[in-house]
Amino acid sequence: MFELKRVCGRVVIVLAVAAMGGSAAGAQASVAPPVRAMRAAKLLYARTLPARLLAHVPSTASVPLSPGTDLVLFTDPMRMQVHGLTYRMSMFADTTVDQFGSVPELSVGFDRTSRGVGGRINGLQEHVYGFASTDMVMTADQGLTGLHIDTRRTFRPTRVTMNLVPSDVRSASCRLFYGGTGTQSVAEGTLDTTAFRIHTGTWPYFGTVTTAPQTAIAIADPGCISGGVGGSAAFGRTVSRYHEPCQGRESIASGSPFGSTSWQAEVGYRGARAYLGAQTESSTTTNLVGHFAVALQSAAGMPRPEHSAHGAVAKIGTSGNPMFGGSATFVSHRRPSVSKVRVCSVGRNLRRFVATRYRGTLSPDDGAPLTALFDTGGFALERGSASLVIRSYLR
């Protein structure tokens, strides 16, 4: 089995956490644009030649990547219309070069957002389809020339065969985690695709997708801890004093965030807003299908729990939530555990709090069970163990 990788929407959880982003765009080119264009044209031309002539064409490849190098490619999001809804499609592929036990992986994901009053994003859902096999090929040379991906026939009818044609490559020396030096490279360019067919197995979203992404960024990292393309600053500097960000007033969690299914509900730090999140996935040795949703709503749908030294009851409603419907109830008949006074941060300010934790059961309500409204089909909560945490912030 392999781990679910979120490949779409670097806006993931802009609702609950800060959005992440990044691009190699705007970087200084390592060679002049005309030279880059000529090299790209030469590479494309060489691929059209028969084998007996190809052998006489000077190779554009250089030295293979060193063993243990992490090779990653992720495509720029591409908008697409699916049954009247605007989705973004992205692809992510990675492998570790010549490392025992490492399996090349490829994931294609689709994400869309919803917007509330004022046009602000108030919900997100994402669907990921992953493939992994030792028969899949993902290779590149130093400087990320000749980056090639081929799933072969392992995942039929799914098939992806493509090459990255770099338009901008940056390489820099770096210090390695295990000692010595290496070369880190970042490249961006266009994708020369000869086959792209993703069989998702879910209908009406998304069926079989044949529209290939056009541009991508690739990274080859031999294990740098300082230097490299990002600069000379060392990664992982010791933080002398760290305080975790303050979490919500109350939160309910069921399942495991690292397991196949999980649910989370939380009332915000100030008690005005709340959010719901759910994910589910199924996987085999070579295939994975995962679905994820998170959305904001008024805290009125999650009133303060009733609790005592002998148990607690908490309600989860979904009024006004764009990605969820129904309701659920948390019940505990156990004595809670109470933490010592802890410290968390809100911006640059520190707050002290005490956490009271109850262990119990989260159950869907009769008639209208709590349901994640995935476009691929509703996913209803099933009764299971859960925890309720009530945080009392001290003055």
C-alpha cells in the first residue's frame, strides 16, 4: 500500500490553515532562451527518428542522478469543466533513485472550491487517484534532462507516457544530510506527452480523463540540508522556543488522520466559526482512491457541549455548510482527563489553556446522518470511537 498524496489545489485548507504555494517561475535561466529552444527542438526531433538513425544522434543526456536522489514532478493545475462544475486537475509523480524498497508513484487529483457571501472560499473537496508499481518508470539525468515517466501497462486501462522538456533549469551545490556535497536541481518546462489516459473508476465524476497537463516543475534533491537552489540558509535550524498554534475552543475527532477514514469538527478559537472535515480512501498494493472535503460554517451548528466529571454530550450540525449535510452526536460516559496548563500562540501572542479530553462514541443521527457531499457520491459517517477536547483559555 502507499500513502495518499494530495496533489491538487495548493489552496488545500485555506479555510483552516494557510494555503501553500510555490513555483520556480521567474528564476534566472541557466542558458539563454534561444539555446534552450534549440535544445528542446533537438530533443523532440531526435525522438521522431527510427532506432538505426537515433544511434547516430549525439546524446543530450548527461550523468544519471546519484542513488538516493528524490525525484519529484508536479504539474501546474489545469482547469476543466465536469458536469457544470469547475475543477482543477493536477498530477504528482515521485521516486527515489536506485533505492531498495522505493516504488515510483503517480497521482492525479481533482479539486474544486465553493464560495460564500462576498465571494470568499468556504469549502473545498478533492479527489485523488494514485498508482504505484515497480514496473513504472521514472528517470532523469543530472540537470533534469531527459526526465521520463512511463506507467507501461501495469495499470491498464490507465496509461501515462511523457517527457519533461525543460525551458528553465537551475542547479546548485549543497551540503548533504549524510555528509559530503551534492547537486540540487529545479526545472520547469512543457510536457511532451504520447499517452495520457487516467481511468478513475468513479462516475459521473470523473470517468476516464484523456486531457493531459501541459506544464510542470521537477525537482531532483540528493538530500540537501543547506545550500542548493533555495540559497545557503540551512534547513532544520534549531528553534529555541516553539509554541504550537492555538486550536479551537472544542474539537471532535473520529478515526485517524493517517488511516483510511477520518472525521474532524472544530469550533474556532474565538467561537464564531466552525469547520468540518472528512477523508476516506481505499487502496491496494498498486492503486489508491481518496476523497477529501473541508468546509466552514457558523458555530451555531456546533453548540457548546454539555459536560461534567462523569461524561459529555456534543452535537454536530451542518446548517449552511456547502460540503456536508446531516448531523451527528458525540456521547461519553467516562471521566475526562485534564491536562496541565499549556501554552499556545496566536500570532505573536501567547495564551495559556487547559485541555479536557473525553473518550466516547460519535454516531450519525437517525434520519439525517452526517454525510460528506462528495461529487463522486455521498459518504456517510458510521458509528465509531471518537474524542472530544474542550480547551479552556485562561486570562
